[in-house]
Amino acid sequence: MELIKKTLMKNNILKIFVISVLTLGIFQSYAQEKTFSTEGWWKPAAEKFSPVVHQDNSITFRLNEPDAKQVAVLFGEWDVEKKQMNKDKSGNWTVTIDKKEPGIYQYNFLVDGHIKKLDPVNPEVKVGTNVYGSLVEVLGTPSRFDQLQDVPHGEVDIITYRSTALNRTRKMYVYVPRLYQELSGKEFPVLYLRHGGGDNESSWVNDGRADVILDNLIHKGQAKPMLIVMTNGLIDGSWSSGSTPEGIKNLEDELLSDVIPLVEKRYHVSKNKKDRAIAGLSMGGGQSVVIGLRNPDKFSYVGDFSAGILSDPEIKIDTYVPELFDNSTSINDQLEILWIACGSKDPRYQGHKNFVSLLQNNGIQAEFHEGQYGHEWQFWRNQLRDFSKELFQENDLQLKMVDRKATVRTKALYANLWKIQQQGVMFGHHDYPSYGVGWRGDPGRSDVKNITGAHPAVYSLDMHNIKDTKIEFIKEVYKRGGVSMLVWHQNNPLTKSEDAQYPVGTAWDNTRVVDQILTEGSPMNIKYKRRLDKVAEAFHAMKDENGVPIPVIFRPLHEHTQSWNWWGSKATSKEEFIDFWKFIIVYLRDEKGVHNVIYAISPQMDEVYNDPQGRLLYRWPGDRYVDILAMDCYHGRNTAAFVDNVKALSQLSTILQKPVAVSETGLENNHTADYWTNSVLPAFQGQNCTMVVAWRNEKTSHAFGPYPSDVSAADFLKFYNDPDTLFEDDLPDMYTMPKDISVVSP
């Protein structure tokens, strides 16, 4: 037996040895047959060869063309500069051109006097129906209006559709602004933007930077957020096919029958003509004017940038638009803007001036715009920027409220909140009539009045456990002409009990419960409706001596961006919060007949955010369910955050056409001597914001607003005297409808 074991062991050792030898041979064979290596890849990227933009904005161009006899760079799209290049021993041709103004420039190489070449190492090219040239960008400081900036960016959709007018499949590009996704209930306006004869549907994005321009304008509040729809304006690839009366008629049919219906079905955009514009460059400018003048019932804004058919005296406009001059009054009544533009170096320039004179002499209102440019993209980008700024600006403003049955005085207050923010910012203070630093319950007293002689313009108070005393304060404020706003630190309805220990059962208890409240007929749903019944009773009790309901602002679910409360980011999903917000409003408005309330949503904004507008619109319930966009901002000494967030708030006011407010702020017992004029006031100068409300003054260790013994008291008096601040004695009649504003249901 022992002999057998030894024999087996020797055989196993032999097998292992043989396998090892064979395996080693295989690896050696593989190593000898190696066909690929990454050797030489492990090094930094090579220095850019061409083009190279230097710090002084001069530009170096290079081309490797060892067999060429001469090479020049042709720089520019219209005023072309020809610069001869020098050859080195390696066959590289080089030239550096002098400093250029920030912008986007086209160039080509000219080899041996007759061969035009793109830059083979530069992937940036101008492309339309042909490849026209290479592109180089000189960045600006500050950034140019058409330069990619660190702002919230929209998207560009590429959509394939069937053109019934042309009986073929086509593509369109659609620019969608960043705020489109956040404002799901808003109907956005649309600009239908057309390209030139040598371009295609992508050109306004690739060469015109339309998306970049609108991103930058919208971020600065200089243009309304809008969609831009860009279709192909050619039929057979030639300029003439998109410029003849028959060709434009086909493109008009496509636009009206295929494109606009598709856009209005696919996107939440307005179907009102006042929210539609049409414009274009060169060939597309002619198409836009013809289609716009033939359809003033469908477009309110018409723009042309350098159209050919409008410049040729042999082409008569009434060939395209019959009986145009017989309908001048109707045209003027229906069009907000007829914009005609051409560069002064463009041969079409004089023809454009003559065309504008022809329109004006026949009673049609048109405005002419020019610049020292040729037939080139820089001019058209400028025109898109300027034209876009003028679009969709309403003269007689119609504000929209959540409650279509809001009382007359509630609508008037809402309109005045909008109007007053363009005059200054109202100052408010939480719980100011009830107590202050070192006092409580003194009739007619407030810490602000003790410093300035005037009460705050806004009285902030809590709906939680509201008593008759505070309702009487609301009546007194209303009688003096002030404004009242209620926040609601409501208890958690699931965990509230008599023996609960803080924070259990309070607003600060973030135990999930909203999902139960939203389940119709559930015990929690019924219980919460009983709570809302009491809220409705309080609102109904807010009446003047004649029994007229007193309008108030209500913040039912404040700081929903935070995790501390049971309706906020931790305790609800986005859908649950939005449904809960709507549930409260619908119940109070429709079930309980509360019609003296203006509803304000107020996320918390304490920091500098990459996208402050997006943060402000966190879980936005929709335009139909919000009257005021407010924010609570406890930024400490981070004044930059306060300034940045107020600016974003102001921009959204214009976009949403809603008043905006800072509903809570302040620095707890830590003011500097110049806090009010140096840390608060500058944020509102040049911005639209209806109010800024300081949190309460309970005691010296918990005081957010001013009080007589505070180090900032003297500075607050300067704040009071500043023309940009409004206190109760500065207010107009807040409960009478101002002129030029109307309030309608959404």
C-alpha cells in the first residue's frame, strides 16, 4: 500500500511539472507574438497646433503643407483679411494676426493662390448647405452675450416630423429654456426662427448660438423665457426654392399645418397669438415678413434680419402679400413689433431702408435697426439678442391669482404688491405688535416704531393657535393701511398628544404623515380637514367694522426645502408635497369659501447656489396654485448669498409675473453697526421685491429685527429714511386697484 501511495505522488508531481512547463511556453509564445502596445500614450496632450488665441487676443494659425509654394490665411466672414504665412523647415506655415475683439470668427487657408482649405486640426467649422470655413472664438472678459457662460442652460431637442405640405420627413431644432422643466404649469411663448439660404435647421444653434444667447439673456432677466423653433427653410436646396411666392406658400402651409400644431401638442406653450413671434435672417427674414404679414392673426411679432427679397426694387411686396397696403390699420392693430434690420456694409442695406420707407409711407408701422456689419453672423446674433429682449412684453399687465373668486380688495392688494415692488421694498417684522425686547402687550407699540416713529409695513404672525387678540391686530393693521401675512407652524397631526415631549408632535417632528392625509376618507384625512375648518373660521373672522373680509397673505407650508418639518424634503416626495399644497388651497377656497387669501410659497435660501432659480422653484406646485414666490433667508453674514438670491427672486418675478418677497430673514442678536444699510439694503437696490420681513424680537438673545438699544438702531433709522424702503406710513392705498393692472383667474 505504501508503495502505491509513493508511485501516485511521483506521478502527480510529474504532471504538475509538465503543465508548468507547457504554461510557461504558452506565455512566452504570447509575449513574442504581442501585436498592440499603449507605450507612448502616457504623456500630456500636445500643445495646440492651430488656431492658438493668445492672452492679448492675437491669434496664431498654422498649417502643415510641406509641398506648397505659398499659403495665406483668409480671416473673417465679411471683411476678409488676407495674411501671408511663413514656412519653416518642417513644412509648417505660420502667421500671427494682431489683437481681435472678442467674437466668433471664420477663416480658411488659401494654398498656392487657388486652393481653399479648412484647418485640418480644428473641428470647429461653419456648416450649412456647404462647409464654409473653420471657426475660432476669442473669449471676452466679461463674457460676451453669445459666449457660453456659467448660467443655467436649456436644452435643444431635435425632432423628426412629417411635412404634409412637402410630402417628406424633415427635422426641426427646438430650444427649451431651463425653467421649462421647473414650471410645468406655465404656458411658454414661442419664437419661430428661420435660417438663411446657405444654412439649415441647425444653423441658428451651431453658428447663431441662439441657445447660448437666450440662456444668458434669461439668466439676467433681459428676456422672457421662450421656446425657439427652428425648421428647414429650403425645399430643393436652393435659395430660390425658399424665396419664390410658391416656395414661401409651401413653407407657410408647413409651418401652420404641421409645425405649430406639433409644437403646441408636444410642449406646454401658449396658443395665443400674443405669445408667438416669427423672425429670420436673409432668406429666412424674407419668409418671416411674408408669413407674418399674411398671418397677423397668428403672430404678434415679426422680424427680418437682412432679407434679400425685401431689398431688391424689382421684387414687389404685394406680389407676396396681396392688398397689404389696404390693410395697414389692421396690421398695426395686430402686430406689436415689425422689426426690419440690415448691416450698413451689406449691399441689401439701402433696399431695406427703402422698404421701411415704403411701409411707413403706406401707414404701416415698422422700426429699422442697423449696425456696421455686412451679411454675417455677428450682425444676426446681435439682432437676435436685441429682438428677443422686446418679445412678449405686455403693456397692460394682467396678473393671475389662485382664487378666481378672490374679493375685490384681495385682488387690489395683490395688484399693489406687484406694483409696489417696482417702487421699493416694504419692511416687515414678525409678531411686532405683541412684544419686543423688554416689553410685552403694550398697546400701539413696536420696536420699529420706537426707533422710527412708524410701524412696519408688514405684520407677520403665526396661524398656529391663532387667538382673537392676533385677529384684532390684523384688523388694526388693515385699518392703518398695513399688510398682514401669516405663516403656519402647524403640529404634526399624527404624533401630537398631550403628553408628547418636544419636538414630538410639533411642526419640527418630521414623522411622515402627508401620505395618510392625502388618502381621501382615511381617519387622518378627516382629522386634517377638521384642522382646516378651524383655519377657515379664522380667515372668515378677519373682517373690518363693515363686515368686509380683510385680505391677508398665507404661507401654509413654509421652508419645504428643509428636512426639519413634516411637510418638507425628508417627510414627503415631490408629488406628495405638490398634492398636499393643492389639497390645502382647494379645500379652503372651494369647500370652505375662503376668498380673502393670497397664497405664498417660501423655500429656504441660506447659501450661494449654482442654480438659485431652480432652488426657488423646488417642488413648484404650478402657476395656478401660487400667488407669491417668497423665500426665507437666514444667511448669517454671507451677504453675497443674500444678494444673489434676491436677484434670482427678482428675475423670477418678471418671468412668472408674480410678486416676490423675502418672508423671513435677520441676524439673531449679532448685528453690526451698519447692518441694515450695508448688509440688507444693497440686496434690494435695482431689484424687484415687494417686502423683506425680519423674524421676531423675543428677547436680546433672540432678536432678529432692530430695537432701540441694539447696536444697529441708528443705522436702522438711516434704513427707514432711505427712499428705497417703505414702512406703514409710506404705503399707498393697498386695497384699491391701481391703474394699468388687472387681476384675472388663471
